Amino acid sequence: MDRIPILRMGNFLLVTIQVDMHDRLALTLQDDLTNRISEVGARGVLIDISSLEIVDSFIGRTLANIASMARVLDAQTVVVGMQPAVAITLVELGMSLPGIRTALNVESGMEYLQETAEAGMEIGVYGGDSTED
Amino acid sequence: MAATVLKTETIHIKSSSDVVTARQQVRTLAIELKFSLVDQTKIVTAASELARNTLDHGGGGEMDVAVVENGIRRGLRLTFRDHGPGIADIKQALSDGFTTGGGMGLGLGGSKRLMNEFDIHSQPGAGTTITAVRWK
Ligand SMILES: Nc1ncnc2c1ncn2[C@@H]1O[C@H](COP(=O)(O)OP(=O)(O)OP(=O)(O)O)[C@@H](O)[C@H]1O
Ligand SMILES: [Mg+2]
């Protein structure tokens, strides 16, 4: 069965969706990502959808599910590169992608993940200090 | 409907990869009709929602995609047919958020907004036919 590859870059996982996904493929990606996040202790997930020509309610729901599962596993998700025509259509469809962080491109998406991962670590350090006092 | 059919094709919808084929077929004809990219995206998204409903709620069926002409206007007409359980309350099914299958309940109401004409014929126990047109 075919799968969408998941790349690892340090603490982050990167996925580029390049095919017109059928529903089972989207569900497989959701499962694979959830497993990989916990396996490698990922802090962030970046999903590049710039090649996607549509996002319908099923793909939207899959992205939302990935983001909320990642959050439970202490990882942030950012979806990057949505085409303008796709964004316009999503709004008319009535989907607001609740709880999904979006960015214009891979660079700004990575910046967002790096910042939130660093912020998370600082909180961890201060928390450690205060318990020693 | 008084539109002349210039061309029509049928896709059988029996699996989730048929939903992909349906999307691609609709895209090809929308490009042929020179719909704008935004309009193409709207039509293909509506086709995807309706094809998935045919599969998931109707137990499979088929889609006709037709290039139609009405006077000086051309358009794309999508017809989805299944012999599944039918829709008991069409008004309720069209309202955003209503679902009997754990979805978001956006497919039907959303695809109606994405198209110019939208018509549901359904008989409980006999099946559902949905016709949707987008004019250029
Ligand atoms: N072809 C069909 N046959 C029988 N029932 C249908 C059909 N299409 C839609 N319905 C009914 O209408 C309801 C609403 O459909 P709609 O597409 O809006 O939402 P959904 O499919 O449940 O979720 P979503 O599309 O957001 O994933 C469905 O839950 C189902 O009960
Ligand atoms: Mg639906």
C-alpha cells in the first residue's frame, strides 16, 4: 500500500503532500504521523500542502485531527503553502480549520516551529530552577 | 432543465480511489470550459464532497459530468446517483453541522454554496440523485 513519506529534521517532522490523496491514504498519513511523533519525541510537525489543488471537508478534518493528536503528544503543527484558490473555497465550504496554525511558506512555518520549541524549553528550564529553590 | 448536453461522461464510484478519479475528470472538463482557477477549485471541491457522500452514505453509485449549454451560457453539470438508504429530511441534511456519520456535516450545504444550481431528489429506501450546475 502506498504511503506519504515523513522526513525527520532534528526535532521536527516534515511532510509534503504531492498527490491527490484518496481518503484511506489521508488516514494512513494521520496514523503514521502520530506514531512517528511519539517514536522520535518530535516537537513540531510541518505539513506542506502547496501542491494540493483542493482541500475538502475530509482533508480538512484529517489536518485538524493530526494537529490535535500532535498537541496531545506535545508537538506543534503548522500547515504551509495553501493556494489562494483553495483558501477561498474552504471558507465558502464553511471550514475554518479550527486549531490549525497556518503559514505562507516552509521558511515561515519552520520559524514558527523553532520559536515555539525554544519557548517551550525556556519554560522547562525556569520550572526546574524554581523547584530547586 | 432546458440545457443542451454537449458532452457527458460517467464515473463509477465504488471506492475512495474512484472519488479521486471523479475529481480529476471534473477538473479536466472545468479546464476545457476555461473556468477560472477559483471556479475550478470550487467545482472540484463540490464534486469531491458529493462523490464521497455517494460512496459513504449511498453505498456507492455513479457520477455523470456533462458540459451543458443554456442559450449563450455554458456550464458543468454534475449528477450523482445511488441506490442507498436515501435522505429522510433533505432540509436537515443540508444544514451545516448535521451528520449521521461522524463527519462535520459540511459536505452537502457546502457544495450547494459552491455551485450555482443544486437539486436533491431522494426517496427513503430507494436512493438519492443530486444534480449541481456551475455556469460560466
Ligand atoms: N447520498 C446520500 N445518501 C444518503 N444520505 C446522504 C447522502 N448524502 C448525504 N446524506 C446524509 O446527509 C448528511 C449530511 O451530509 P454532509 O455531506 O453535509 O455531511 P457528512 O457527509 O455527514 O460529513 P462531511 O461531509 O462534513 O464529512 C449525512 O450525514 C447523511 O446522513
Ligand atoms: Mg459528506
